[in-house]
Amino acid sequence: MKTKTLFATYGSVIASFKDVKDRQNLLLEDFGEERIYYAPFDYVNPKARLFIVGITPGEVQMNNMLVEAARLIHQGFSDEDVLKRCKAVGSFSGPMRKNLVELMDEAGIAEFLDIKTTAQLFSDKQDLVNLTSCIRYPTFTIKNDKETNFNAEIKQGTKLFEFAAPLTLEELNKAPNAVLLPLGPKVQHYLEKVVKGTKFENRLLPELPHPSRANGERIAYFLGQKAKEKLSRLTDPEKLDNSKKNMKKILKSLKVKGSK
């Protein structure tokens, strides 16, 4: 007997979706300090050679995903097609996407994937990438009874980690030839714990500076646009240099081994 999917379970709620602030009917888990809601981020590209991993979808991304899923449902698309078509909606859009592309190109990822630029991962080469998160579904921190986008360490042994880790491994097993690109140290720390002792351990790349505007100085240094002597104390140039060097080394090694 086929198990009912989460998308099928919440399909009627998604079809009548109006406002992301009114999301109680999409609640998956309430851990007291965090709440997890369903949005259709389930699709995994089995042909992906690169996983770009954030920490969790935020409220804006959740809203965009649900709006698009509702639209596709009303147009009569199958569950499978809805999941596949709406996965990339809003992912790393605007200035963040520009920064991400420049960072990935600088790190040698375009060369590894045999494409001119990683900008193609958002256009004609979407088949090479899977956009995902440590916590697959939108997660929010609860403080003073208000929800804000989750952006903390996912500590091993917590309910949050126990929820997220099996889903991460499930995704990786669907695209076993992909390399994993973590965006920021919190994602890196989480993935190190999840893949330790698995066949994916040697496919985890060093962290890339997060492409958000708030991370502008680290991005500028990584791209060679700001000199070391002009950096503030908040930026560790040695760490960024080592990250870039090690990333290129790993990518070269995997390519030589025929990881395509």
C-alpha cells in the first residue's frame, strides 16, 4: 500500500492558500522553541551534480512556494508536476543570486560542472543542481510568542536535528553523485554531523560565504574585490583563503575520479 505523501495530506490546504501569516493548518512540528510548517519543498533532482544547501526556507520563500503550488493545483497539474515545477520558485533571487553565482564561479564550480558560469544553474542547466536546506520545511524560532525565520545552529541530539537529518540523508541518496555546497558555517557544521561515516563525507565541500548582502565584506574578499589589509576584525581572511583553496582541491580530485 502506497504511503500518503505530505503534499497529498496538505493538498486541500495549499489549494485554498491565501496568506502566509495564516499558516496554522500547515503545522508539522511544534518543538516549543521552534515550529516547522509544511510547504512543498519535497522534490529532489536525481540527476543533480551539485546540492546548494541553505539552512531552511524563510517566510518569503514559503509564501512564494505556496502561491505557486496553489496556482499549479488549480491549473490541474499532477502532484508530481506541482512539486517539480514549484521547487525553484524564488530560490536565491535578486542580489543574493548574483552574489551566489559570482562566489561559485570564483570557487571553480562552473569548471567542475563543465559550464561557462553557474548562472546557468538557474536557466538552461537546472538539471545539474538541487536547491535544498538543512531543514527541508520552513522553520521558525519562537520568542515572546512571535515567529521569526530560524537561523541558528542545528545541534545534534535535539528534536530539530532528529527531524532534519533523516530527510537530508533521504535527499542525498536520491542524487548520490552530487557534491554538497554549504552556504555559511551553520550549514557546514550540520552537514558535517549528518554525513560523518557515510559515503557522502568526501563529497562535502568547505563552506561558501553566505550570499546575503549582510555578508558583503566576506564576499568582497573571497572575490578578490577587497584587500586583506582593509578588512575589519569581523572577517577572517585566512579562513576564507583556506576554504577557497580546499574547495578547488576537492573539486579537482572528484573530477579526476570521474565524478560527473
